[in-house]
Amino acid sequence: MRVLFTVQGEGRGHLTQALALREMLLRRGHEITGVLVGSNGSRPLPTYFAAAFPGAVREIHSPGFVFPGARGVSSAATARSLLRGLPHYRRALFELRRTIETTHPDLILNFLEPTTGLHNLLFGARVPTVVVGHQYIFEHPARVRVPHRRLEQRLMRTYCALVGARSIRLALSFYPAADLPQRGLFVCPPLLRRQVFELEPTPGDYLLVYLLNHGYAEAVARWHARHPHIPVHCFYDRPGAPSEEMARPNLTFHRLHGEKFLRLMAGARAVACTAGFETASEAAWLGKPLLLVPVENHIEQYLNACDAERAGIGARDSDFRLSRLLSPGIPAAPPAFRHWIRQAESRALQVVESVAGVRSAPGLSAAVPSPVPALSREPAA
């Protein structure tokens, strides 16, 4: 099977999920024909991602959030950026179409890149498409219910419907839930990198912090000034930051580095992070007490934090009050979470291969999704 990846590059979680599925597909003998990564230019593509797909990665212009002050989302600035980028998005659409025509994939795996959904909406799903994202669990009846911020939730679901137009949806989830084949919605555990499973967790004496936006580093530094005896390692994306910088004794900032981050996570006493799905899942697999702080005005991260708290794998807060990680009451994931994670490869491959019309090899787990309905390949009216 020949597979084309399209990846939303602004979220590190989408890149990580693509790396995890790459490993699964290659183990099954499938071929990845190309990788298109969408970006609005606010974050450089990590070198480790391009290295995993030698010569196959091309970047295209794609919408993304704008974070003034490297903290919360600005709706107004994001809308202005979207309008300014319209000519670039048109070129991205034709780059995707050209790539499909030249690489002849049997399947497109879309890691929440909106260009793919728009392409399918305008030109029809000429190639079967599976869209992958934890955002699709919020379409499921088993989703966490948040009674406020309803408009933001509706807008997020509308956006995800566009991204997943004419696609089968693979909803990544902290917990099992029934597949809904009549809706084209299938539930899968988090997709974790191979390196995570190779780690041996140990209870260290330091706290590990991951920040989606480096503007939150000030909050971490303020907390540490009041607790200077607690060792803290913090990873962030500050432009021009050195690979490692000791801001003061026991407080070290690190530029993002995939392997180094996982190694320090395995040895941490506990983990705090902005509420990205992937980092939360990695910490939960390693059995670390977890504090989730959603990025301001970021409804997806807010729902992630609520969902993780309900699933019992972490606690939610509005600020980096790291003292909560030092108390015995902070939750760590139950053993059932690890059992759920172990089903990820069999469930994901069953959906992917079924959509592409590939016969699944024997030996897959019995706990796999129901047969996947065929996609219409008719062009849009």
C-alpha cells in the first residue's frame, strides 16, 4: 500500500502521531510516498521529523493559530493571518493535487491538515482518506461534557468537520469508546512513538515542564523563585534559545529536543505541561503524576485538560502551580490506561488498511474496529 501523509505542522502532537504511524506502516511493509507539512511560518519544522522521512518532506502554507506574546491564542490576529494567507492556501491546494497525481497513493493519512479537507471538499475524495486526531473524540457521545464556552466548541467542531471532509475519522482517545461505523468514526488509543515504549520510568527528584509557547516560561520561573530547592527542567520553543540554559540553580531551560525530552520525562518525579494530547499521553503511559495547564483561549487544550482529568490521568489548572505536583493527591494514570495504549497499533492499522481496501494480515488483535464503510470517490458537485 502506498500512503501519502499530510500533517498540520503547527502542533507537535500531529508530527508525533505521524512518526508513530510511519513506524507501524513500515513494519507492515507499506510505503510512504510523500509528506506534506502545513505551516503558517510561526514554528520551524523540527529536524528530527524531516530526518525520519529523508527526501520526502515538503512544506506548504497552512492556517494556524497566532499567539501574541507567545502565550494564548488571539482570535483577531488569527483571523488576520488567515486572510493574509489566502493566496498561499490556493497554491497549497494545487501542490497537494500535484503530489497526488505524481505519487499515486492508495491512501491519504491526514493528521489534521486543513488543506486536505478543503481539497476533498472542492475536488472530491479521489483517494480514500483517513483523518487522524484526538479532536474527533469530541464528536462522540462518550465525550467529556463542558457546559460553557459552547460557541468555541461549536466552531472547533465545524473546523474539524472541514478538515475531515469526505474522510473516515480516527478519533484518538484517552479511554475506550464504541466505534460508530455509520458515522465513519472509529476510536483508537493515543499513537505513541517507539522510543516511549523503550523507556524504563524511574521516580526522580525533579519536575519536568513542557510549554507549547515559551511565554509561559515566566510563570515557571516565578514559581521556582519561591521554591528554589526543587529541581525543574523546562522544555520550550523560544527562538534563539541555547540547547540548554541554567537560569538559576535547580532551574534549567531546554530547547525542544524529542529524545532528550522523553529521557528526562522517564526519570521525572512528575510532569506539568500545556494541555497537548500527545505529551499528556506519554506522561500517563510512563505513570507520571500530571498537571495540565491549557493555553489561554485555546478551546481544544481546555477540552483536553477536562477530558484527561475525567479519565483520571491528570489534574487541570489555570496556571503552573507546580506545588500541586508535590502533593500525594495528584493523579497518575491507572493500569487500564496502559492496556488501552497497547491496542493502538492493531486498531489503527485495521482502520487504515480497511479504508485502502487492503486485506489485514492474520495475527491482529481481536479488539479491532468493525469493517469500515467505503468512501465515495465522486468529485464534489
